[in-house]
Amino acid sequence: MKKTIKLAVVAALALGTTSVFATNGSALIGMGAKARGMAGLGIGMSHGAESALVNPALITSVKGTEVSFGGTIFMPHVKNTNNLGGGPGSANSDASLNLIPEVSLATNVNNHFYWGVGMWGTGGMGVDYRGNQGQMSMLTNLQIMQFGVPLAYKIDGLSIAVTPIVQYGSLNIHYNNGSGNATNTTTGNGVSQDYKWGYNVGLAYQTDGLTIGATYTSQIDMNYKGQLSTAMQGMGVPYTNNKLSTPATYGVGVSYKFGGSTIGFDYKQIKWSNAYGYKDFDWKDQNVYTVGYQYDANTWAARLGYNYAKSPISEQAQSSVNSAGLPGGLVNTFNLLGFPAIVQSHVAIGGTYKFSKQTSVDLAYTYAFSTTNTYKNYWGQNISTTHSQDGVSAQLNYKF
């Protein structure tokens, strides 16, 4: 057991994490290939060891010990057109290929107590327009990695669990605001990093093919020294906050299994409007709706899913000033150019092949439909971003 845990930790650290365009704001729609094959469904449906961070109460489906190891190749496609310098200039972001690791372990200690360990890339975002002055040579890179130890207790059909979380994050914002309307100034403060604690709690009730689940994940307040304040001051705006929180999230889910088929529905709300940093840039809470279907034929399984969440960002009046003292045009510029969380609808397909009772492999493909938003930037000109995503996930599972 100790060797297995050490292997999982070392593997996750070796993979690392990169800047990604996560689908629900800056949060991934799901962790693990099973969940991603159903567009993130997992609050009310167990996926074995990989349930640890989504709803830790559902690791109680593990009979002995299960290890899941894999990741996602994430491919955001982002194009920006900005009228800086007196004319339209379009460029594609070079941050278009990213690797997101996922390693989970869960074990059944006895008939009532279960525990596990895992590391997951849970979110982030970023663009790379270096060399494109129409896009201010904007480079942004937010990375979020979490380490958790789920602890679950089950009695009859009721499970309750908590996952203490250690979160690592890094943030880099760098740009050049040179144009005909601004002083040519390079702004940036290198890469800032932080570690903080949080937790995830989960409930689940299972009976006669029906599973009902509920979760709550705490807000985690990260402090990235000199990042947001330097970025705003480089545009001539006095702003001192450097906190960027991972927002609190709560959700409920239900699934029903009949024969080899399982259908499920999840609802969750992501509280961007209460999170440091995001609320200052006028991010709104997201209501996330997910539906999914799985057919399990014993030696193989197939999955489908759909996920929808309205974008947390929207156009602000260019001449307005919000409660944080940020002009609406500046908020529009940084949201749409540096952190364009505008995709809304996602579809997914996935499957499992079981080589034996102990070993299986999961595959999933996700696609976020192309979305285009056009706002007024800091200088009163049009700024437009088009964004779509592809993701391929693979995961190896071993039971013993």
C-alpha cells in the first residue's frame, strides 16, 4: 500500500500541470476520464477512485483498493481581434496544447470506513499572444493543482465524507500596452505562487439502483504577490488586491441504474461573485447543468454527456467604474483578452475496456462549442474573442 501511494504522488508531480482553458469559468468540468466522458457528471454517480474530489462519499463503491492514473490533453482554440493601434489585428493564442494530470487511490478499510489519496489538476486558464501588439503581447498563465485525502464513512445506504485539500497555484500576467493611445510600457511581475488549505464534503444515499448525492467545496483564497496589482497599475489604475480565490461550489446530483444502463443529472453553482479577484472583475455565479448516460456491458462501457453553464463574464459599460475602482473598459479588456471564459455548451463521449477483473482503461473526448463575444475595450474600441475546446482523456485503472 505505501509503495502504491508513493508511486501515485511521484507520478502526479512528474506530470506537473500547465495553463489550461477550463470549461466552467476557470474550473474543469470533471476530474477523471469516466466523469469527463459524461461531461463532468459525478455528484450523484460513483466513478470509483476518481470520485474522491468530486463527491468523496462515492468512493464507498470501491470493494478493495483501486488506483486510477491518467490525464487529459487539452486543446483550447482562441482567436482575438483587437483594434489597438488604429486598425483591427487578429491573432491566435499559442497556449493551445496542455497536459492535465490526475492520480487517485481509494481503499475499503472495512465495511464502514474508506479512505484515499489523490492529486488532480483542477483548473486554470491562460493565453499567449507574445509578439502580437494588437493583443498587447498578452501572456497569462493560471495553474491550479490540488492534493487531497478523502475520508468516508458508510452505514447501510448512507455515506458521508470529507476531503482535506492542499492547493498549489501559480499566476503570471505579462503584457505591453503600447499603442497609439497609450504609453509603450511592458508590465509584469514574473510568476507568483501560493499554497493554501481547503476542504470538500460529500453526502450520498444509494438504494435499489438510485443514487442521490450532494457536495460542498470551500473557497480557497490564494495570494499571488504583485500579480493583479501590477497588471492594473500598468494601465494607470490604483489597485492593491492580489488575492485570486478558487470559489466555493455546492451541488446536488442523482443517477438511476436499470439493467446495464445508467442515466444521471448534476446541478452545481460556482460562487465566482464571492471570490477575491474574480468579483472585482465582475464575474457572475455559474449555474452548471450536466446530463449523462452510461451503458455497461460488463467487459466494456460507453458514455455520453452534455454540460451547460452560462459564461461568468459579460460586457461592462465602457465608461463605468465598479465597486473595486476598475473601469468597465479595463474589465472588458482583461476578461476577454487575458481570461476569456466564454464557452458555454459542451458535449462528451467516452468508454471503458476491461482487460481483466483487475485492469481497465478509460477514454473520453470532450468538445466545447465555439463562442464569440465582442466588447468595448479600455480605449473604447471593439475587442472580439472566439473560443472553442477539444480534450482527450485517458486513464488506467487497477483493482486489487
